[in-house]
Amino acid sequence: MAVVERGEAVRERWLHRVATIVCRDGDGRILVHRRTDDVSRFPGQFNWMLGGGAEVGESYEEAAARELAEELGVHSCPRFVLKFLCDGVISPYWLGLHEVVITVPVQPDPKEVAWFDWLTEPELEEIVHRFEFIPDAREAFDRYRALSAQRDPST
């Protein structure tokens, strides 16, 4: 087994790790964003998570905190929620999903985020399977909602 760059792992469809973050505001709404049109993967598509590849030796939590700072300018420690093996549209990977509540203004990286808004869970649920969301984000949303329902049977 060897250590390779994420780009090579994607090209070869080798298993790698991705850390994602669900960002909520103080009212519990979820940040939804549209990717810029000039990014290499999923240009112009929507996502309800931020994130990226975990570096060698970096925990999912460390990668999530790094990605949160890089993409939103927010320094916080996201809380681990779940991990699952995602077949992935571009390659298979372990997806580590985290949550964070953001109470400060966000400063999205304009190279990554073209647009964003805060949506309630019902609003997000209404659009996640209809709009141009990143395909893997749909599977993650379904797993996240299922876990939420287990934790709170009233949902």
C-alpha cells in the first residue's frame, strides 16, 4: 500500500478519505451553496456540505476544521456525526460527516462558493433531490436525515 495524492486516487478510483461539514446557523438552518462554474469537480452544482480530502495523517475532525476555515473563513471544531463508504460518482471514498453551528459572519472563498443561503431542513429536503445537487450529497443527505430521525423520533 502506498500514499498517493488525492488526484491520483480519484483518477485510479482508489479508496480515499473525505471530510465534510454541515454548517448550521443559530436558528438551525443549513448552509446550502452553489459551486463556482470553473472548479474541476461538479461546476455550478449545489451542495449542502462543505469539505474536501483528508491529508495523510490528518484525522477527519482536523480535515473538517481545515476545510471550514479554507472555504468559509470560520475557525471552529466541527462535531463528528457519521462515516460511511460512498461509492462516489468520481471514485469511492470514506465520507466523514461533521456538524458545526456558526454564529459569526461567513466569508466564503469566491473560488469555491458562487452563491449561498441558509435553508431550513424542510426547505432543503424539498430541493435536494430536484435541483442540480452533487450526486454524492444526495446519498449523504438521506443518511444524515435517517440518523437524525433515529435520534429524534418526532421528525
